[in-house]
Amino acid sequence: MERTAVPAPVPAPPAEVLRVRHEGSVAPVPDPAEALAVFDVRDLSVCYGDRPAIRDVTMQIRQGEITALIGPSGCGKSTLLRSFNRMNDLIPSARVEGTLRYYGQDLYARDVDPVVVRRRIGMVFQKPNPFPKSIYDNVAFGPKVNGMDVDLDGLVETSLRRAALWDEVRTKLTASAYSLSGGQQQRLCIARAIAVNPDVILMDEPCSALDPIATARIEDLMRELQESYTIVIVTHNMQQAARVSDRTAFITTEVDSDAGDHRSGRLVEFDRTEQIFRNPQHSRTEDYVTGRFG
């Protein structure tokens, strides 16, 4: 079967038709009420071997919003995040069950190319990971590899501007990326991610290795990028989730006594961030956000 690319998103009002080309045909038009759901997650579980790391997740990630995943260490937040762009495919023992749809298309369908998925759904990791190249070549790398027919100089400048880094590096684009500070390196990684024109940016604790000033810069940048991208962030910093996100998912760890006391993550509550932090519906959520455990 010929592999098909994940369709480019349609940045249009909910009433617009969202068409997904599949095997030469056009998929049924989704209900307009669902048109803003970038990710529709139903009963999703991710296992490593026969052990689930996180199970039975049902939620929707909405277009143009920042969604925060919070919870104690080891509850599966990063595993869930990586499922959104099929990064878990790179782990031989990983297996995904349930349904994860991106603009109505099954991300895990056999004919979907995971490389294209990762171009449409970019990732910024916990620690800045610039390539051992110049600042310019870091940003230009993705467009070159993907064969994008663009003005590289213009694209590099635009990406660095959008990452709020251009004014700091414009006179030293040929310098090593390693010459930048930690906060600058993380913004460079964000510029590298957006240079391939993604629809979604996933961020796995992007500020955990940064000082408070650099953290504030990244948080401000997230709010600016929100005008153009849907963002999903994993964070251990509940204050950060409260500051930057529109919706928050609280995930915790449960022990399965029938599986030898194996621990796996469960989604407890998913709601508007203000609701999660001010009036949660579950006592476990309230205990976590008030610091009683975790």
C-alpha cells in the first residue's frame, strides 16, 4: 500500500471543510463542532513490552491552545506527549493501543508516514540539543533535509525572529550553536522546530534546565507562538502550567495489584486550566495542585 502524508492543517473557521485525502478519495467531512480538535484521543494506552506506561487516555487537544500535562514523576506524561508525533515508534518495545486522530486522520494508520508526522508535529526536548553546527545551519537543517524549496536566508531570519532570538544572534550566524547560553540554545531549538512550518509544537519540560530569567523568556515566547501554533507542554512546574496554558491534564500513577504491583499512568482530570487549579472535580487533582502529594 502506498504511504500517504498526513494532511496539512487548515487554519480556517470551524465551518470550513477539513478534507483528508486517503487512497485517492476524500474522507467524509467531519462535524464542524469537531473541526478545532487537532488531536482526538480515545482510550489511548502506550505499553513498553507487556507493561502499560499510561492507559485509557481520552482527551481532545484544541487548535490554537496551549495544553499542559502535569503529574508526578513517572506517571507517563512524556510517553503520552511522544505519542502525538510517533516518537515512541523509535523504541522497539513500544506499542500503542486505542485511537489517536490528527485532524480526523488516524496517526497510527499503516499508510501514514511517521517522518511526515514529525515534520507536521515538531518537538522541543527537556535539555537544549542544538546540532554541532553553526546557528544558521541549525535552523536551515530541517528545510534542507525535507527538500523545501524556500529562500533559506529569509527562512532562517524569520524562524529566529519568531523564536525571539534574531536580535541576539544576527551578527554571529556562523558561530557555533554551542557558544550560546542555555536559554538561547533552547530558543534556537524552537527556531529549528518551526523552520519546517509545523502545525503543532510539543515541548517536554523545555524550561527544566533553565534559570528563572530564561524560563520567563520561553514562557513569553510560548504565548507569542500560540498565535500560529497549537502547543502541548509537559511540565513539573504547576505555576508554569497555570501561567501559560489554556487547558491542563492531570495524570497520576496507579498501582495494579493484579500485575505484580506494576505502576502505570492514568488521566484523572482534563479541563480548563482555571478550573483545574481553582475548582478541580477530583480530590486527587486537588491534592496534587495544592501540594498535598507529588
